[in-house]
Amino acid sequence: AGSNCSRNRATAKKLIERYFQQLTEGCGNTSCTNEFCASFQGFQPLDKNAAAAKALDLFKANAKLCDYYPSIKLRADNVEMGNKMSTEDFSGTLKVDHEFYVRSVQAVFKISVCFGVSDIHYLTEHTVCSILTSCEEKGDYSALVRVVGRIFSNSDALMKSFRKDEFDTTKNLDSVKPAEQQSGEDSSAASLPDPALNGGLDSCEVAVDLDSVRRVYDKLLSIDQVEAALVNALIFLTPNVELDLEYLDVYETNPDYLNIFLIVMENSNLHSPEYLEVALPQFCKAMSKLPVSALARLSKLWSKYSLPRLRRMMETFQQLITFTVVSNEYDSDNLVNDDETVVAATKCLKVVFYASILGGDVDMEHNDEDEEDSDSDELTLHELLGEERLYKKGPRVDPLEKELGVRTVDSIRPLIPFEDFINESLNDVIEMDKDFTFFKVDAETKFSFQSCPFILSAITKNQGLYYDNRISMYSERRLTALYSMVQGQQPNPYLKLKVRRDHIIDDALVRLEMISMENPSDLKKQLFVEFEGEQGVDEGGVSKEFFQLVLEEIFNPDIGMFTYDDNTKLFWFNSSSLENEAQYTLIGIVLGLAIYNNCILDVHFPMVVYRKLMGKKGTFLDLSDSHPVLYQSLKELLEYTGNVEEDMMLTFQISHTDLFGNPILYDLKEQGDQIAVTKANRQEFVDLYADYILNTSVETQFKAFKKGFLMVTSESPMKYLFRPEEVELLICGSRKLDFEALERTTDYDGGYTKDTQVIKDFWETIHSFSDEQKRLFLQFTTGTDRAPVGGLGKLKMIIAKNGSDTDRLPTSHTCFNALLLPEYSSKEKLRERLLKAITYAEGFGML
């Protein structure tokens, strides 16, 4: 197989040489009709750099080759010129453009000529140390530069280098220090058995001696001439590697091909400027061509690395993305999605992202069994209209995630915080409307950054979710119109709820329960709420108040659906609630509708609720914020150093109180009252206790709640894009209120400007308010006392003039975040009128 691979590569190189010769010298036929031949009369002559680039493009496109062409061989003068190239010429800092290095190399393939001929076919630590010692004695590093340059620019040679056993026949020589005397960092990953020595290929087995590679780099990178040779060698190496991976499937033939990427990534200087221009972008493009199985193997290997090494790799790819983004200008015609370097580096960063998850604390168990809807054989209307790609159902599964068998939601604590993977420079230039189209429709042909959601901020992902929700609403509106035309009924394009303010739960429950049973797809229409007897038209503000009133009613402790912890200020499901499941389904629908209609809710759940909504079960660690007192008690039990059985006197039977304060006994195991908790079984006791509190005892209530939530969000990409803490931010907004940011982004209308005296008085008054008064003001103006995703600076509030000095109160259009402010004559009057308005505001009327 190896010889076939070599022959295929030689054939590819030969073809590219033929295209290059055809573009530079022609075929010799004066009547040639091939527009890609120099003998064609209309052919525009190309310099060698451009010809090299074009030759590779023609090869990839399998373009026409002329029948009559000169014999293809490297001309003697080229060979002679290559032999005359000095080491200094090659290894010096190169000040030419990307295409000269990359494309010309791809065309003529004369790496060995540039470096000269050597009988060293691979490197070992001993070989490098021997040559280095000799060079230091002579005071001339040219021999080391030639060898390092030649090996690091040849994929076969580099793949065979720094092997643990198979190729290193000199490892016992005196010139090489024993491995145990060297730095042992990450030795667990570096000293695994050689896969070549057994039949199987374990994901974390590697043939290359990583400790040896690191010691070699430590020596080489201190020598300027050698580092320059490493840069140039990487530029020569990567085009061949990219071709091998794209056309020859070399990894499937020889999994040790991965050694190349392991060795190159050990270079601690990859993030430095000399690599960023050409070498690192080209390397990332080659790495992104690795098959998913190889990327997964890389991720597993890197997950064993120490945090500093993994962070260095993360920062290397992040630096390349940032450097490329700030060095270019992007717009709707020149999208960052089309930048090969940014896309390739993002794909490489994904490998590090999953390595960070695997290397940290991860819970790949405790998964809720989701009910998957079986696909119907019936054609949907979208399929009949040819729109099934835009409205395709079901959450996506990332191929690398599937290969690794781990999800982002499985991560308890990654090695590197999730926030460090977000690239703000990239987020600033992504055109989310275009990226969303690529994500939903053109995923096979166009790259979408939503396929790598770890690099996106919650603000950017929220934009993508907004587009998805709006398209779903538009879809339902169209379907309603089509069905109405066929059935001759009046179209109803909105989810209309007409409720009485004093019977809001009953009215909403009856209507939503009817919709969920008869036509659940109506829940994906745009919400339109009307309060009976009130004149407000719902442009968003009425819906906000509807959500607020429903939540106030449902979370009222007197109803007993949820319990409230005065210390944590959080609600939890009441396991002994007398309410039926429909009530819990309603609150689930309300949460889903809030996300779907871009409304923020004043909900106070512990994080475990959002983890459970994303498909995980609650575990002991989740008790820390949902039931902190119980968590602390169980933690002390696990850490107790005395005699657990005699001192604690616990059994596997627990008790808790119901809604009326009556004790309830529950056996965590069969006949639990007869099983004592000991030092040996205390972990089992803790796990079962946590499972009962967070899962078993509230299973009925939570299942109904989740059912309602999924009625609205099941087809949304939310589960794919967002982590549990980001879902909480979507639903609840942020409690961090930056009114300075709100002041900077507020617009003025009706004659007001930021320099108008009443506006200056207004902001001085707002900044002097207490936190509670500020929240009341936000509630009055926007319909919620929370900041949206991204903070108050994203709110876009408008302050409009509403007449001259008057005793009238300020008013608001919560639908549009608009405050109508009269031009009061004094700051004191403004404060008094504003406080009265925000304190006693409720209801909708015509203004």
C-alpha cells in the first residue's frame, strides 16, 4: 500500500509539472486551441509564480492537457540553479508573497535539489544532537540547516522521524541522555506503546516519541538559522501533505501519517509572525483535510497534554484567526466564510476545543433518553414546495462530536474555559444572515461558523437563532395561507391569545392546551396577545406583560407548583404538588415561546434545569446551586475521615417533607432502611440521594415541563448552538445592568438630543436611582427588568419628546423600547414624575 501511495503521489507531481510546462513553454503546436497552453494564440503570458498557482488549479480541475508537448523533465539549468542555491539563500527570512512560496513549490517540486542530497532519511534525537555538536565545534550550522530543512519538508521522512523503537536504532548510544533524565512532561501521552507492534490501533497510541521531539525543538529553536529553515520547510511540506490527504487518502493507508501533525504542533513558535503569513495558514489547510477519524484521534491525544501545552495550541490557532481577520476587510461581497485561512484555523481550533472537554471533568453518562419522533413517510408541504432544506427538522450532530462520543453539554469543567475559545474579532465581521443561510441550506458547499459554535459569542448565536425563529414564523404564515386557500377558511397567521387579566392562567392554559393537542405547529407562529377590555395592540410589549403575569401567577408559592429557597432565591419543582401535569406543560410552553418570540423572562431556576432541558440528568455536583445546604452535608459525608457507620448512623432510607410539612420516607435501594451507609458505600449513597432529589422525585413534573418546552423548540438549532448557561441567558437575560452603556446607545426623537437639558437631567436622575428603581424603570420602558443578551448596550432605547412642560407622567411604548418624555421645567419635577410613572405602571391603553 505504501508503494502505491508513493506512485500516486509521483504521478500527481508529474501531472502538475506537465501543466506548469504547458503554461510556461507551450506544447509547440502553433494551431493549439487549448486556452491553458502557452502555444494558444490568445494566451496571456504568466510569470512562474502565477503559472505555478495555475498549474495546481488545473490539476485539481482535471483540465485538458495538450496531446503534443515537450518531454516533461526539470531543465538542466533549473537543476543547476537549485544546486547553486546556498543554505543562506534558502534559510534566510523570506520577504516574498504567499503564492511564490506555496504555488511555485507545488508546481516544480524540487525540495531535495534546494537542500542538496543526504543519506539521512529520517531524524532521531541522537542524530540531531550529533549534528548539532559537530556544528557547534565548527561554528557553522549549515549542515544542520540542510538536514533539518530536508527532513521537515518531506512528509515520508518526517513521518518516520522521532519514532520510539522501530526506527531509532541509536537510542542506546552514549551521546543521547536517558529519557528518565529528560523533562517528563506529558510522558503519559508520549510513552504509549507503538501501534505498529500490535494489530489494533488505539486512539491514544502514538508511534512518535513526543518527549524527544520537545527536547529537539528546545535545542533547534534557539538557533536563528535553523528556525528560519523550519519555517521554509513547513511551507514546502504542506502543499504535498494537502494533496496527499485530499486525493490519495494517505491516512487510511497509513495512520502514522498523523505523526506529521503531532511533530509540527510541538513547535512552540508557531504563533510567531514568521509563521503567520504563509507557513501556519498552509499547515491549517492541510490539517483541516484530515478525515474525521484522524481529527478525533488528535483530539484524544491532545486531551492528555498538560494545560499549558493545550492552551498554547489554542492560542496559536486563535492568533492566526485574529491576525487574518484584522489584516483583511470583509463585507457582504467578501465574506469571512470564504477566507480559507480563517475557516481552516477554525476547524483546527475545534480539535483543541474537544481535547479541552475530554481532558477536563466530563460526564458522558447520566443522559436523559429523548423520545425521537419517527420520520413520517408522508410528504410535507415544504417538501412538495422544494423547501425541505430550509425547514429541515431535528438537531444537528457534529461529525467530530459523534466520532468522539462526547458533547459540549457533557462537560462539567473543561481544561480551558469555554469563553477563551470565543474570537471577538471574528464575531465582529460575520454576516449572520449569510452565515445562517449556509448553515441551513448550503452546509455541503459553504462553511458556516455555526458549525463551530464554540467560537461564537452568545450575542452572535442569538442572531442566528433569531433568523431561524423568524423563518419558521414566516413558514407557518405561508402554510396557513395555503391551507386556508385550499379549505376556503379565513387565514390565521398568528398564535393569538385573548386573555382576561384576572383569569390569565385559566385562559392561557385552556387555549395553549387546545392548540398543543389540535395543531402544535401553531405554537411556531408569531405570538399575538390581547388583554380583554384593553386597547393595546401587541407589537411585542403586550406579550412581554403577558409572560410576566403568567410567571407571577405560576411561581406564586401559594399555588405550590414550585418551592422557593430564600437563601438562593431560586425555585425548584415541588415533588408533592397537587397541580396536574398540564400546568407544568404550560410553563414549559411559556419558556419556549419566550425564546421563540425573543422575550426575556423573570425566571429563577438553578442551572441544573437548563442542563436537564439539554438532555442531561441532575448529579451530585448540580446540588451545589439547587440545594446548597444538602450539597454541603453530602460533601462533608464524602470527606469525613472518622467512622462513617458509627458516627453518622445513616441508612439508604431518606426522608423529606411534603407540601403540608408531613415527612415522606423513601428507600434509595430495596430495603434501604436496613443498609447502613459506610465509608465503602457512601459515594453510592450520595449519588442515589442526588438522583432522587433532582430526577426521580420530580420526574412527572419535569417531564411535563420539558414536553411543553420542546413543543416550541424541538426543531430549533438551539440545542446544537447553545450551552446550558447560554440558554439561561436567552430566557432570563442578564441581571448585570450597565446604564452607562444604555446611555451611549440611546437614540433621541422629536427634537431631543443628548445635549438637551432635560435629557442631561434625565440621565443624572437615572444614574442616581437605586438598583430596584433602575429595574422598575427598565420594566416600565421595555417590559422586562433584565438586560438582553449582550447587555443594555444592545437594547436600542428611544427617548422622544412628548410636549412641553406639563404635569402629565412620562409614558412608554414597551413594544419599541420607547420612552415619551415631556420637557419638564426642572430636574426635581422630572424625578418626581418619573418615579410615580415607573412605580404605578400597569396595563395598556391608547396614548
